[in-house]
Amino acid sequence: MKHIRILRRRILRFTVSAIVICLLLFLLQRLLMPKYSVGTQDGAMIAEYYNDAPKHNLVIIGDSEMYENISPLVLWENYGINCYIRGSAQQLIWQSYYLLEDTLRYETPEAVIINITSMQYGEPQRESYNRMTLEGMRWSTSKVKAIFASMTEEESFWDYVFPLLRYHSRWNDLTEDDFRLMFSEEKVSLNGYMMQVGVKPAENVPEGRPLADYTFSDVSYQYLDKITKLCKEHDVELILMKSPSLYPYWYEEWDAQLKTYAAEHEIRYLNCVNNDEIGLNFQTDTFDGGLHLNVAGAEIYSNFLGRWLQNEIEISDLRDDGELVQAWNSKAADYEEKKSEKYRELSEQ
């Protein structure tokens, strides 16, 4: 009996010690991980999706050409479209696919818009951009597959499973915000839209340099095929879209490939580059010289997109849903408050 009691005490001490060590490592990991809501905010939005009610009839997936150019509030107030943008910096086409796969675990929207700028990339690019997309995803087979598809040669899968392995050297970079935001980050977007103000006219926009080969890679087409198939399996209207950004350059040869693909697969492709119907003025509606739209430009573009969605696919008007109306009333107040705050900060600069 004495030996059994000793053994039990040893097991208890070991168990308690293991729990304490795991807890300390967890707290340390939470402390050292980047806090995107006060740093590079482009990495905060993927995680924010999970906190919004899964009743969206439109989901938009892509990079900054989506989350800085489209205002979901305009789509709601003027067209009754409940939209969410699952955006992240330099989001690659396979990341868009796995985000779509992840989204369909929670809801089935009427339509999905995929930004096709990423078709030009056929291989992983940069770890920092990977992390801004992947770290915010909840764990699932979709996230695991997205990590393996996205890793550069220098990256390790286990650094994503245990981020402490990657961020253990951030000690010198810690601020008060790292402690304050250990368990709850501040919201940075409205349904995935990151508002920008200010005006920097598009001047001297460079023409595209000739390329040796304009053909999109096999990998890019492989994942575009997977996106197309997944949407058809779930009866979701798929729309491929090029946002109205003047730079980086969108080649006519790329445009032709997407037109052909869309026709062959009976899906829609909406190229908004140099589209006069939108009504944009790149002397006043961009904050960075034509790469992205400011809030005024985003509201103009969103009105165009709302009309197009109503006319082309007859997307539902959900303004008779009392729960959504109440939620959007609150979001509209936050939107206007943030807009006023940003303009005030701009005027004080």
C-alpha cells in the first residue's frame, strides 16, 4: 500500500507539473504572438469572420483589392446584401480556395466573389503574408492543407501548430499592447472591410513590362478548377473579379485567359479595370495613387457592384430580416463613427 501511495503522489506531482508547464507555455505563446489589431492590421481580419453571424448571402474572398475597395455597409443599406469579405494581404489562389472550403463549413451563401489577381502567382511568396492569412483560420483540415500549400522552403508546419517556436525571439519587441491584447484583439474591420481615407491621385501610373510568358501556372489553374467545382457542388454562384486598381498592371493576355475560362465553365468574370460605368475618379477616389480606393471610392464601387449583382444574378434583398436589420444598424453607427474619426485624424496631420 505504501508503494501505491508513493506512486500516486508521483503521478499527481507529474500531472500538476505538466499542467503548469503547459499553461505557462500557452500564456507565453499568447504574449509573444503578433497583435495584428494594433500592428499590421491586414492580418487581423481572417479571424474576425468567425465572430459574425453566418447569414451572409455574399462572401468575397481575396487580397487588399477586395478588403480595401468594397464597403459591405453600402451593399447592405442600398441593396440588402449581407456581405462578408474574407481578405488578407497578398492572398494566394490556393489560400482563397481553402478559405472558401472553410467558409462552407459554416454557411452556404448565394454567391462568392473570388479576386483573381492572385492567379499570377504560381508558388508561395512570403512567410509574413502567409501568416496574415493562415494564423487567423480556425484549426480544421482546410487550415492544415492551406499551410502545407503555402509554406516557403524556410517554413515549418510545426511553427504554425506551436507559434511559440516562431515568435520566441519577440521579447525585445513587446509593448503594453502585447499584454493588453493577449486574449482579446480589438476589431479592425466592418465585415472584413478596412476603411482608408485621404487622397493621393493616380499620376504617372506605369505601363506593364512585357512578360516572357503570360500563361497562368498549372497550380493556379488547378486551384481555380477546385474553386469552380466546390461552388457548383454547393450550388453557389461563382463570380471571378478583377478589382478597379490601376496598378499592379493587369495584362490583356491575363484578361483574355479569364474570359475564356469563364465561358468554358459557364461562370461570370467581372473585369472592373477601366470600367467607366463604375464612376470612379482616380484623382480623388484613391488613397495610394491608384492601387486601392479610399472610402469615397469604395462606396462608389460598392454601389456599382450592388447594382450589378441585382441585375446579373438577382441576389436576394435581406432587409426584411429583423435580426440582420438590428445588427446592421449597430454596424452603421460604428462605420460612421470610424469614418469621422479617421477624417479627424487626417485633418490633424
